Amino acid sequence: MEGNVKKGLKISARQVAKATSGKLTGDKSIMINAVSTDSRSIGKGDLFVAITGGTFDGHDYVDAAFERGACGAVVKKGYKLPDPLKDVAMTIEVCDTLKAYQDIAALNRAKNSATVVAITGSVGKTTTKEMLKSILEMSGDDVVISEKNYNNQIGVPMTLLNIRKEHKTAVVEVGISEPNDMDSLAEITNPDIAVVTNAGSSHLEFLKSVDNVAREKMKLAENVREGGTLIFNRDDLRLLRDSAGKDVTRFTYGFNPGADVICTDCEDVDLGESLLTISLKGETVKITLKVNGRHNAYNALAALSVATTLNIPLKEIIAGLEMFTPKDMRSEQLHLADDILLINDAYNANPDSMIASLNMFSGIKNRQRKIVILGVMSELGEFSLKAHKDIGIVAGRSGIDKLFLYGDEMLAAEESAKECGMDEGDIFWSNDLDSLFEKLLATIQKGDWMLIKGSRSNRLELLVELLINKIGSHKVN
């Protein structure tokens, strides 16, 4: 995983060895400038951690890291350094290099005073993070925020390792896919503020039920620092249930009148424009967002709740939310030639996010034809067939004009869309992206609106690239 590595860490080799329970060979007083698992990002005075994965072994790049100026390396027990390095290189031998990486991140998190905000949830965590980033940028404070969606066992410690003494706030996105994934991530993050956006039908191949998803997500609350706050979606009854008994201050948001921050109205004014009416602390405010849909209203409520907890003035919160612009294949708008509008929401998908996107797209009032392109939803296991059938039902009843489906699992969606009354001639299925593109190209007309959505494994951004290269485009947002 390649990301920006911030310099100026100022942790000694001795401190790292103690934190990782490792065996240190070489100069114990060396001060480490930065830590990275990517040899390409290593600079002078940096520590390289040789992580091993399914298709890679960081130990193959130890010599390259030292050539780039590494001051040392964290390696697995028994690893033998290349001959030229044996007598000169500083190494720390550990049982598990990934755990060691996380332990170093926890050390850095503990020694800095930044308020750590950790955000998790089945849907909306990245957009919530980006909305919060927009608010924090308005405040002018020094902050560190997770890059892209670097939210896994490597991405979370990467963000924590970028915290420095000048940072007032750190916003860390936390993602899970398997049971107990949250245990180590919640422990090293040790947040002052934990945010759980929702619990939905994601990663069911491994987590087996939405109840299990909720329980895993709520583990984040168990590691909130003393005096900290748990913020969660009041409308998600599983989160409400699983938050009970947590020894932490609770702050809620939602459309439910029992929430601390309440959205009393959410209106899609136009494509890329929605108006929220929000009530908090006895005050009613209106916020205009550059995104549509109830799901994005929830994201805005979550970001507002965090900002309120951070004591950011309401005017700055509103200004930050209204400045937020979607990007990176998350409701990103592109104008193609002939007034064709493409909403690129192809970064990822699960049943909840796909239904939300379909409802948002079909619910916007316009006179243009609406064309939807959907790819399969991954990691659903035994729930996959039903989930894809359900998507077909939603699409078939949505009133869209054309439905394009990509991937074997979407055959189930094709059948259920037909059963819901959608004309067979308005549905096209293929498991070949080039064939899908050729059919789509022959179908689209001047003024059409298109939505593209699917799991990361579909790589539907390739379809977007084909359309742009053939037709031409410019970004709206």
C-alpha cells in the first residue's frame, strides 16, 4: 500500500524495540524519521517494516530499503540480512511484522496529543470522513486524515504514524471485512471520538449476518478513551441496541426525533443539490449539499455531529459541508458530449449502498432518459443470490429507462427486474465489459443521464474511461 509518509517522527530504535517486544541488533539510539512498509517511499533515516502478505514478502525489499537510506528494518525472527548489511544494519526482529507495524503506530498515537476521530460503518465512512475534512479545513487547524480509503490493517496504522505534535485532530477511517478485524484496529486507534455510521449487508461472506456486522463495528466503542464520545446513527436499531451499556458518552444523529442531531427534511432540489433542514440544541438550520440522497444526508449528519463534539462553530460547520464536493468515483459527476451526464459511483458497492444510489438516481425529477449500469456486489457468500435478486427488484420498480448488468451474479437481477415488469428489451446483461460498452454506446442518446455502480472487483472505472475516450467529458464537480 503506497501512501504519503510524513517525516519528523522522532522515535528511537530502543522505543520501537520495546513497543514491539523485538530483538534489536545495532545502534539502539538511532532516531527514526518515518516508518513505511513500502520500500519505494523510504528516505534517509526511515524505518522499513517488512510485511508479508498473500502475494508479496517485504523481506525481498530490505536491501532496496537500505539502499534508499533506511536507518533500520523490522523483520521476522530468523531473517538473515544480505551479506553487505550483516554487520552494519540496525534490525528489530519480531514474531509478526504486521503486528509490529501496528504497535509502532500505537506508540506514536499515544505520544501525541491530537484528538483522534475514528470512523467506521458499512456505508458512508469515506464520504463522512471527506465531509469532516471539508469542515476542518474551514477551521484552519492542522489535521491528519486517512488517505483515499486506506482503512485496513495496514492503512489504519499508516494514518496513525503520520500524526505529529502540531496536529490538533486526526481523522482515521477504519474498515473491517472479517470477524475480529476490529480488535487490533480499535486498540491501536484508541479514539477520543468513535463514529459508527451504520451496520449493513457488507462482507457477509465472512461476517455471516448484519447482527455480526453491528457487533464488530461497535467494538470500536470499547476502546474509546476515558471521557470520549461514541457517535452513531440513531435510526439504525442494531447500533442503538449494541451501544447500550457502553461506558462512554453517546451522541446520536438521524431522522428519528430522539436523536441529538435531527434531520427534519431532506429534499433533492436538483442533480448535485439537496437541501437539509437540521435541528440541534434547539436551533434549526438549513444546509445545501452538492450531493443527493438520504444516504448522503446521513453522512452530513455524522460529520456535523463530530464537528459539534469538537466545538467547531456552527457557521464553520455549515460552510464546510456546503463546500464539500464528491470525487474519486463516489457520486462523481461527469459531462459527456451531447449533454450526456454520467454519475460515476463505481468505487464500491454492497446491497445497501446500491439500493441507496438507485433510489437517489431514480428519485431525481427530470425529463431525460435514465440509464443504470450495475456490476456485481462482492463478498456476500451465501447471501449473494438473494441480494442480487433484490437489486433487480429495486431497479425494475424504479422507473429507470434502461438497465445494463455486468457479471455472472447479475443474471439474478436480470430475471427479477423482468418479473417486476421491466421490458426485456430495456435490459442488457453481459459478463464481458467490451460487449457491455458496445451495447451501451449504441443505446445512449443526446441528453441521457447514466449511473454506474458496482463493487471494486468489477473495475467499472474502465467502462468510464472507455466512455470518456470515445465521447469526451469534463467534470461537473
